[in-house]
Amino acid sequence: MLQMIIDHIPSSLLHALAGALIIDIFFGSKLPVKRRLSIILLGSLLVFILDIPKLFGFIFTHSLFFVPFIGAGIALLTRKMITESFIMQWIGIMCVLLIGGILIDFLGNGAHLFFPITDRNFSYSIVTREFWPILILGFIIVIRLITSRNK
């Protein structure tokens, strides 16, 4: 069990950093630093919403058909934290889920993109080692935060 957790740390970190960067691009640019950090933390946690049901054998959360509904639900739950219109929240959160969650899985070990039509796991495995993408995403987030403090 411990080895499984250790094996998933790089992949989980990649998901979290991608989610953090995407939500920061959508909603964080105009915010003060403390509020921006809370939005970044939210983005890094949102990507794991898709993986929690998968741990229990439910693969529907990695389907392109269900992401709009999951995104709408999350947008409703985060209305107080993200002050944009519902449509902008929905679009931003769907991008976090699609890019930070499903796309990274698709480029790594695969995702059930068209469930329930097919149970096939689609993949285009070009991300075999997470080190460089993690380093690049982390660097971009730090640069965005440093440059925003000067404004």
C-alpha cells in the first residue's frame, strides 16, 4: 500500500500543479496574493475530484460526457470563493478538470474518455516521466506569483 502511494506521488503532483496553473490563469491574475494562493490551492485539489470515485471502481468521472455536469456542480459549490459569473466559473473549472485531470491521464496511463458508450481506456502515452513537466509547471506558477507581487 505504501509503495503504491509513493509510486503515485509524481503523477499526483503533476495533476495538482496543472490544476493550480489553470485555475490561476482563469481566476487568479487580478486577485491579491493571499486570495490568489487560496484559488491556486483550490485548483490543485479540484483535479483529484475526478480520481476519488475511480479509487472505488467508478470510471465515469474520467468521461468527457460527465465533466460538464461535474464542473457545474463544483461551480455551484465554489460561488463564494470564485466571484466570476457562473458561466466563467463553469468554463474555468471544466478546463481544470479536462486539462489538469483527464488530459494528463490521457497522455500518461490513459482515461475512459467515452464511458458509458465504451469501456475502452484511451491513451497517447507521451508522458512517461513526470520530472520535467512538474519542474516546468512549478517554475511557471512561481514566476506568475513573483511577477504579480510587483503589481
